[in-house]
Amino acid sequence: ELQDFLEGISSSCGRRGSRSSLSKLFNLASLSNDQGRKAANASELIDIAYRLTVATSYLLQVAKAKGGTDSNSEDWKSFVPSNDATSIQSMVNSLLNAAKRQRERAGSFGYSSYPAAGQYTTNSSSSNTTNNGNNTVYIEEFLEWAETTVPMMASSLSTFLHVLFNFFCQKNEGNTHRFPPGVTPLLMPALSIDQTDKKPTSSGSVSPLSYFFTEANTSADLFALASTSITLASGRFHRLFSSEADGLSCNRLMNGLIGYGGP
């Protein structure tokens, strides 16, 4: 029904709070056990949020280009995430450890609503769930972990939908794209620097602008960093000092850091 559709869109776009958005994100990766209780593969859950954020970065670049014609047709290649699951393993481990602690707390009080491992079933034969269920988490475990450790992850789905639905409207052509009040977007961090030209090193090779902010737009480390707080999720970082651009003088280092309040 139309009411259910509109309610689903409102929840997915963050209009019903972060917990509702996280629940929608969980449902994208969820499967059911024999008792009908939903669980999700931790790796798939993190990977969905990560890929949504990378996709948002690409859509923003397209939307900022005039009609999409000013962007290089090959730019999309730098937004293709790697299939290497180890890139998000640190976040997966964090979620699994938090889920384990929550189950231990429940067991210490003499009750536990968690079924035995290995009881999960799915309609997809390509599920990445392990045979012993050790990679699965319940929605209560995911919500507690996300709200305390990576609170900005709730914005991964809502940011993607806001960009997709609003930034390509004809009425927005030629205008500055903005997110509506109350919506805090999760964006892949980018580096803002004063010196935009790459400078050659003493060996004659060209030095990268940053060893942390690589030219590829798919860094899982930056996604994890941005997910931790509103400040870091702003999408723009400013480089204070670089030995390649500013030299090795202690005076230059002090000049770059003076007045900086953090973080």
C-alpha cells in the first residue's frame, strides 16, 4: 500500500530516527534462523554500509558536474570498491566482539534468548554465513554496537537515498546541492590542501598528496573513521602540514599546527 511505501521511505531516509535507519540497513543483510528470528552476517552488514557510502561519493561527483558532462567518463573506476573482505575486517571483528560481550552479559543473568549456533537458514545459496553461525549477529546486538561505536553508520542508507532522489532533480540544476535540515550525511572523507600540485621527491619521483588519503575513493579505513563521529563524517579534511610541501623545518611544522584546536 501507499502508506507502507511512504513509511518505508521515511524510515530509510532517516526521518524516523537513526535506530529506524539502522534497522532498515540490517534488513538488507538479514536472514532467519529455524525459530524465525532474524540475524545477519556481520561482514555483509558492514559491506553494505561501506558500499552505499562509496556509491554516494560517486553520485555526488556526478551531481556536481554540469549535467554529468564535465566529469571524466573513466572517473567511476576509482569508486569501485575492492572485493577484498579483509579491508573491513577490523569493523567486522569489532561488531562480533561486541555481540559476544552482549551474549555473555545475558548468560551471566541466567537467561539467554540466543539459539544455538548453526541454526541459520537463508533463501540464498550464495550466503557468506559460516557453517557454525559465528559470523552472525542479531539486530539488538547490531543496534547497540552501531549506536555506541559507529553512530554515523545509520546515515549511510539515508545519505545515499537523499542524493539519489534530490540531487538529480531538474529544479536543482545549477544550484548548490544541500542536505535538508536534520539530516547529517555520511560522506567519504576527502583531503583539502592549499598546494594542489604534486611535488617531486629527492629521487625525482612524484610524491602523493597524502599517504593516508589515497587517490582511490574507496578506502575502508576512511569509511571506518567517518562512521565514528559527526565531525569526522563531514567529508572534508584539511592538511595542516606535509614535509613534501612544507619542508622539514621545525618552524614550518609549528606554523602549520599553531592555532589548531583539534581533533
